[in-house]
Amino acid sequence: MILEVFSYLLRFIIILLIQLLVVNNIELSSSVNPYIYTAFILLLPIRMKAWQVVILSFLTGMVMDAFSSTPGLHIAATNLMGFLRYYYLRAATTKEDQEGRVIPSISQKGIVWFCFYGFVLLFIHHLVLFFLEIYGFGEFISTLWRVVLSTLVSLLLIVTGQLLFYNVRKNG
């Protein structure tokens, strides 16, 4: 139990440092803002209770807001993402996955499953974040385009990170 908590804390720190020190300083375009820190929420165990995920989502968003000068935007986006994650996983996983030690990752659920799961939750996160950022629907189409591009780039970076740093399950 202590080792598990320590590993999540270490993952939290590493992912946030990569986001804050590397990804935030890469200028891809004015339309693309990848947020890989969301991987921390995506990769929490399926069996984790909804209230635990929401608290961790709040803390993650709070750290991002503190270092990004965006008061409350990341908190709102990560809280909604963490809340909806519970219901998505209840619908998209088996009872055995929900009660076992399964992590919704490429190595345990497969790349297609993870990409769909990641896209849905990242899209929701980015949608809330970017529309709160512009505070309205005045530039709806351009903001929606920004949401889609940023979601795809974020997902690509998260999948690449998993393929590089996590053990991929061998079939057979």
C-alpha cells in the first residue's frame, strides 16, 4: 500500500514537471496546446473510488493553475474529467476489471481501447478548459478546432510516453 501511494506520488511529480518544464515551453502553434498532465488522471486504477479520483483531479488542476496563472480553469476541467472518468470506466470495463488491479493503460487494455478512452476524456477536458479560457462562444469554430487539435496531440504524446516507458503486454 505504501509503495503504491509512493509510486503514484512519484508519477504525479514527474508528469507535472514534464508538463510545466518541457511541454508548456514548446510552441507548436497557436492552435495546439497539449496537456500531458492529464495522463496522471487517465492512468489511475479502475478500482479507485470516484471521490478519490475527483480529489486527485482537483489537486492536479490546482497545481497546474498555480503554475500557469489560470485561476480555476484547470481545476474545473480536471474535476469534470475525473468525475466522468468513473462513469466511463463503469460502462467500458468488465466487473473483473473494476474489482481487480487493472490500470486503464495500453499495456493492460490495448492501444485501440486506450486511444478511444483517452480521446473521449481528453476531449472533454480540453473542451471545458478552452471554452472557459475564452469565456464564451464568440469564436466557437476556432475554439472547437483548437480543442480537437490539442486533444489529438495530447493523446499522441501520452500514447508515445506509454509505449516508451511502460511494459507492453505480450500476446501468447
